[in-house]
Amino acid sequence: MAKKRTLQRWSAEDAAELYGIRNWGAGYFDIAPEGDVIVHPFGRKNPVTVSIPAIIQGMRERGLNMPVLLRIENILDTQIALLHDSFRKAIKDLGYRGDYRGVFPIKVNQQQHVVEAIASFGTRYHHGMEVGSKAELFAALSQLRDEEACLICNGYKDEEFIELGLHAIRMGFLCFFVVEMPSELPLLLECSERMGVKPLIGVRAKLACKAGGHWTDSGSDHSTFGLTTTQIVDAVDALRARGMLDCFRLLHYHLGSQLPNIRDIRDAAIEASRLYVGLVKEGAPMGFLDLGGGLAVDYDGSRTNFISSRNYTLDEYCTDVVEAVMAILDENSAPHPVLITESGRATVAYYSVLLFNVLDVSRIENQGSSLAGIDELILPEDAPEASRNLLQTLQGLNLRNLQECYNDAVYYRDEIRQQFLHGKVSLRERTVAERLFWAIINRIAQEKGKLPHTPKDLAEIDLALADIYYGNFSVFQSLPDSWAIGQLFPVMPIHRLTEVPTRQAILSDITCDSDGRIDHFIDSVQGVKNTIDLHVLKEDEEYYLGVFLVGAYQETLGDLHNLLGDTNVVSVRVNEDGSFEFVRELRGDSVADILSYVEYDPRRILEGLRKAAEQAVRAGRIQPAERLPIMQAFEDGLRGYTYFER
Ligand SMILES: *Cc1c(COP(=O)(O)O)cnc(C)c1O
């Protein structure tokens, strides 16, 4: 349990514990003794660090406004190295006689820069790509230059997709076609015969075992893609009949993303190995076993089989998978295949952080006038009965009747609201009653901390009393999974961490949608909590929050709710001496960009505005000379950022 807030001394250590940064940070994120969040871009064992506030300072100097998606490029390299080193170690320790090849599934983050960085750093490990569409195939072909790296083509493939893949094989790419639907096979064989190119064929298996998690219906019998065992055997027969069984080289499955439980991963590897052995016995040359994605990220740092976590380490994942496959192959004296995994989430999640400033705070007790001195309030003769009762409740409140006072407060508050609806209570009378109500709730919130156990009803008070911090971002654009499936991401202030965070808050974005909020936060004790501990805003100082581990899936799932567009993106590369460079900056969408996405033509908008301004001149509302600054303001506005600019 974190230190009691009443203690004056609060250090970075207390903050680290409160926000759980060392649990979910995977060695990449920590807090410096001075209270700033720092990044270890080379992993926990390397002492080099860089401070996020220092990077923000650099952004400010360059005129890059919040919100910004910060990418730490080195983390991509470090994650890829970790993955390969872990597999190599497991392979060596267990005496496995096949290789490991990783591939990056492009759909997890298709940004050119990411794919380029992975292809370039990945060369030393022959790290390849997995694609699920023609566009992704182009993205992969444009970056991959390593003939030993695998290029896995999943997804529903038309003739053009297949032809492109066959051309790639001709050019020397190690390109596999994974058959996802029985109907794809005849088309593939026809194209390859016509073009005279021998394909490398794989099949995607529907496994019988299932896994728990958010995204895990891709593996089981009812998954949309993949072949059942019967269909796989049909494929063997079809290939044999055409004299092309020698093209059958790979077995693939994908159970789903974010698999929190190692048992599911092991069970699937076992079932797939049995299938693989079956295919070898059928006479297919095989040689590659592709275990798909699913390697989870511990978003909440709990190391459990909770949906936002995982109950295994990377080393355990590698060891378990290699061990499971090896046991079954050895039992059948089959040669060990090259193992492929398609880890996307685990490869890229850590490397981006969404940074934004807080624009405003609304506090319940600040709504209207302050509550000071309200105990001594003298109500007028004709005050409503319910208001009188509220005042009495407030005056009689003590540690033994908290629950009772809470019930009374809610009851009388509702009564006043009813009477207001029927015109029996005036606006001012209602306001007095509301203030009394909040005074009671505040008092209960203070007192309940002294109780050994908080009654369940009273626990909700914290949420009711939470401040709303308005962040300069859009949940829909930048954290779509937080909104769509309630995924937890670690959120915390990135500075001031030697100061006690005295406020309980929820976060609202700047869309006008009531769903544009974050009200689930990780909690080291209970797993999830409804509020986050934040600092009181300072007059002349920005307050910055970071949402961490957002590198996977968030960037292209986001939408243009309220026409808030892509954020600015800054990629930083950290040098061995701890200095850093801004290696890439992408300006976020301008207002004009966003409008053109929804079919407006910015030139015509300006033309329309010019006409409206001219009409105002004609009507004598503005002078001709006043038209110029008005039009300039509109033009600047179109070029501007879609987010709040100070
Ligand atoms: C989405 C997907 C992946 C990536 O899964 P992660 O859990 O992000 O590693 C891998 N393979 C296939 C076929 C996918 O569809």
C-alpha cells in the first residue's frame, strides 16, 4: 500500500509505487529521484536514460504542440533483440535443432517509419514481415531486403495478391502463401502454373483449443479463417494430385492477440505440433511451424492471467513453446522445424507514449460558491423542509452514522429536485440544497478514511467526488481500444513526482462526447480503480500526462470523432551517451486536412467565407478594410492544428 497522503514527505519512490511504473514499465520506464519520468531505451540492464520532460522541452523549443505521440525508436530495436535472444537461449538450452525466425505483423502498426525501422534493425536476426492484404504486401516489399527473412502472406487473397507474391518469390523473397480458405488453393495453383513459379505453401489451421482474452476468437472452430483438419487433409490430397505436395512447407495458426495465460499458449503449440507431425507423415516436406501472435503485454503490471496482463515472462513463453514443440516432434522422430512467431503487440507496444497537457479541471465542490462556513448557515423561515433536513444531517454527521447520513443526503437531495420540477422550489433554494448535499458528501469522504472498512456504497463517493481533468487529446483518435473494449493503459503524470498528488480524478478528452473519457486506471492493490491520483494544477505551468504502451494497434484504429485528427508525432533516437536526436517529426492533421478527409474542399470553404464576408461589407456590417484580418484568421485557422492550442 502506498504511503498515507497526509505525510508531508513524498518521494519519487512513493510515486513509483503508486503508479506501478516499475511493474508495467518492463524496465523501459522509471522515475528519476528529481521526480521526472525517464526512459531506459536500451532496457533495464543499460544505465543510459533520457527524461521525458527534457524531450518535451525540446518539442516546445521546436514549436511542436501537444498532444504528441512520442516514439522512442531504440525500444523497437531493444524489443526485437530481446525476442530473438530469448528464443535463441531457449533453443540452445533445450537442444532444439531448428532455427527461430520472427516476423512483424504489419497490421499492428503500419506506419512506414515503424516498418522501416523493424526491417532495418531486424536484418541482423532475419526478422521478417507478416501481411494480410495487398497494401500490406507492398509495405513489406518496400522495406524488406533480407532474403533469409520470412514474408508471410495471410488474409483472403485474390488473383492479384497471389501474382504479386509469386513475383516476389521470383525476386528472391522467402514468401509463403498461407491458405486461409479452401477456395484459395486452386487459385494459387493455377496462378503459379501459369506464371511458372513454384510457391511456398502454408495452411492456417483452426485449432480445437481455445484461449481466454479480449481478442481470442480467431483460433477456435468458429473462427472465420483457417482450415479444419478435414480441409487440411483435402489440401494435401489436392496438392499430391497435382504433383505439388513438395510445395507444402508451413503450418500456421493464430489463437488471437494478448493471450494472458501461458497454458493456452502451450496447449495450442501442442495441438499444432501434432498436426505438423501428421503432415510430415503425409509426405509433405514442411520445415516451418508458425505459431502466430498472441504474446501479451503486461499493461497493468500485475503478472496475472487478467485480461490486461500475462502470467508469463518472455523467457517462459519461449521455453514453453520450444519445449512443447520439441517433445512432440521427438516422440515422432520428426526433424525440428524453423519456428516462426508473429509477435506484433509485444514488439511495438512499449515504444510509443501519448503525451498531452491538461487544459482545465472541474471540481465538484467548486461548482458554484465554496462550501466554507456552510455548517453555520441560517436558512430563511420559509426554506423547504428538505433543505432543513439536509442542514441537520450535515450538523449531526459523525463517524458512526456515515452510511445513514449518506442515505439521507441522497433522499433529501432527490426530494428537492422533484419539488423543483413541480415549481415548488426556486432556483436559489435548489442551489442551497445542492451545496448542502455536497458539503455532506465531502464530509463523509473525509471521515470514511478513518474507518477500518469502507461500506460499499460509500466507496462510490470517491468517484462522485472525483475531479475531472480535461486533457488535450481525443480518446477516439489516440486510444481507440480504451473506448471500444475498455482496455487499460497505464496513465500517469510525467513530472512533479516528488510532490504528493492530492486529487482524485477522472480524465476527459476534448471531444464533446461523454464516452471521451478515461475512468479505469490500473491499481497495484485492487487491479482496477475508477480514479487516478493527480496533482493540483499550478498557475503558470503546464501539467503533462502520459499514456504509455500505446504503440500497438492504436494508431490506425483511431477515428476522426469531432474532427480531431492525427496528433503530432515525434520520433526520438537516444545515443549511447544519453543524448537524443529528433530523428523524425510528423505534423498532425491540420483543420484543412481533416475537412478534406470528409469530402470538403478547403479552397471552396474559403471561397464561401469570402462571399459571406463580402456580403457583410455590402450590408455595412464591416468595413472593406476589416475583411482582410477576418479572412486571414480563417486561413490561419484552416492551417492550424485540430487540438487545443495555447
Ligand atoms: C493480428 C495478428 C497477429 C499479431 O498478434 P499480436 O498478438 O499483436 O502479436 C499475428 N498474426 C496474425 C495472423 C494476426 O492476425
